[in-house]
Amino acid sequence: MIKPDAFKNGHSGAILDRILQEGYNIKALKMTKLTPEKAAEFYAIHKERSFFKELVDFMCEGPIITAILEKDNAVDDFRKLIGATDPAKADEGTIRKLYAASVGENAIHGSDSDDNAKIEGDFMFSMLEQF
């Protein structure tokens, strides 16, 4: 998922191009805007954390681009490609090092397991709200 900050800053095309350059096939792609309810549902795992409201508000600030990607070892390779959550700690050349401004505005989300990729993909591509 390309987050609202990267979309607002005009980095969506460069990020998608980088994903393609890394050998991923885009199986599904959609631009949408999360409602507060959908953002809260997507990030429910963080509900008890102090940053939850801020995260939900941020994710509703503007459009996002969601994608289902395919490649051998997709999840592990994608986690390396996007880099650490904190862009200051991300490896050179990673998406977050290049395009993220902070831990909170970190440009992109990637699933952390094959199981979560399926759950998150189903969630994002079942939403009826379109931007």
C-alpha cells in the first residue's frame, strides 16, 4: 500500500516503477481513500497503542494505492525493498529511505507474512468505497 504521504508528495509513480523493476508482477491495483472506520479496522492490531488515533487519522488524509503483488519470496523480498519503518534507519536505496519523511509518514506498507498478505489483500480489494 502506498500511503497518503507518498501519494501527496508525488512519489506513487516512482514507487510503482521501483516495484516493477524489482521483478514483481502487479496482480491487482486500486486507488481508494480509507474511511476512519476502515482504517481503524485495518489497523485494529494497534488499537490499544498510543499512536492508534494518529495512525487512523493519517491514513484517512488522502488517497492510497493498494496492490497485490506476485513474485517468488514476495513478502520477505518486499520487506527488504521497503526498508525499516524509521527511514533514518532504513538501508540506502530502500523505498522508505528514498521517500519517507518519518516513522509516522513512512510512505508504504508491506505485509509481514503470506497469511497477512492474503488477509490484507482481501480486505483492501473487498472495500466498496472508491476514491
